Amino acid sequence: MDISSQEPQAVSAARVVVITGAGTGIGRATARMFAANGDRVVAVGRRERLLRETAAGTEAISPLVADITAAGAAERIVAGVVESHGRLDVLVHNAGIVQSASLGTFTRELIESQLATNLVAPVLLTQAALPALEAGGGGVIVNVSTSVGQRAWPGNSVYAASKTALELLTRSWAVELAPRGIRVLAVAPGAVDTPIGEHQGLSPERLAAVRDWQVAHTPLRRIGSPAEVAWAIVQLASPQASFVTGVVLPVDGGAVVA
């Protein structure tokens, strides 16, 4: 569904929120939570069926099928949102891919595909969105990182490195964009119940072993839910958090400090 083909809507006071990777997991939960709070949400992802499931039951969520790594995608997404919704207030960079590998087994494609989705695409989409975010007088960018990026993660070092780089961008952009009235924040989820393990191709047995290890290394001794991460994103993006910027908030059951 290409929202740029829809009739332009009248500009309203409701905020417009763009969320990448909104078809499942944290992205889906975040889209629904923003919508429940009265915001209008553009759910971006590659699979239309999953985006329609995210939007089911509410007119506040508009699916937008797009590959954020494609050439010109950033500009097309922003142009479509502004044309159809009249504004862009909050940008959530949630899309991410994990492709496990250890040093000695990396391929160029494996490295570049993760960097393209986890790092390059957020940079280009943010850049394209800046005029619209600034025009609203209180734009917010929320990056979704990973708490493991603050520790060692053997076997997933490129993924962790890409997310750690996103945290540095969060702090750098917070300072750079403050004079333009734009806040930049990040959440760093720990072990959360999302389909990311299945997307890596892990067998049920391997996934269960990973979950057991994660629980053992999480002080609260459980896996988090997408809704718990969504809550943090929505709160950081709220007008009530208007004096908060440059923060990377772990949502990990205490894993980072353990």
C-alpha cells in the first residue's frame, strides 16, 4: 500500500509518527501504543500482510510498504507521509536485522546487509525527515538499539556494532539538532519476545537454549515483552519528556548492569 497515492488529509493537531520495521514485534507494539494514545501512525515495512495485521482494528495506523535500504527510499517515504498526513512529528528507527557469524566466517554481503538496515538507512531517513521534523516545532527521533551493544556479543559482533553506532548517533544528533528543536533518544532492549530469532533461522531447540541463557543473565529472570519496550519509546517521545534528549535507555531487566 503506497500512502502517497491517497488523497491528502487535512492537517490536524494529532502527531504523525513514522515507525520502521512495524510489521512485527516491537515495531507493531509501538505502532499500536502510539495509535491508542491518539497519534496517527505510518507503519513502514517490507511485508504488506504483516503491516495490515499491525493496522487491523484501527484507522489511526496506515501501512506503508517500503524497503528502507533501497535507493531513494528515504525521500519517497518522507514525501509520501507529508503528502498524505500533512506533517511528520516522530520518527522511530526500529527496523533491524541480525545475521549471526563469528570472525573468520563473515562475508561482505552479511556485513553490508546488516549495516544497510541497522545504520545506513536510519541515517538517510533521518536526513530526509529533518525539514518536516523541524517544521512541527518539536520533532522527536527515537532509535532502537540493543543493550548487548554495551557488552561483548561473540557471534553477533557486527549486529552489536551497528547498534552501538546508532547509540553514538543518538548522542551526536541530540547535540546537533537541539538548536532546531528536535530531540533524539534511544531505547536499548534486552531479551524481548520477538520473532527475531526465527528470522535468523534458529531451530526451536536452539532458540529455547538462547532464551534460557538470556533469562539466566537477566536479573529480573524473565524475557521482556514488545509492549514494555513500546512503552519506553512512547514515553520518551511524549511532550512530557520535552527536556530529555541524548538518552539511551536500557529496557533489559537489568542485564547491562548485572
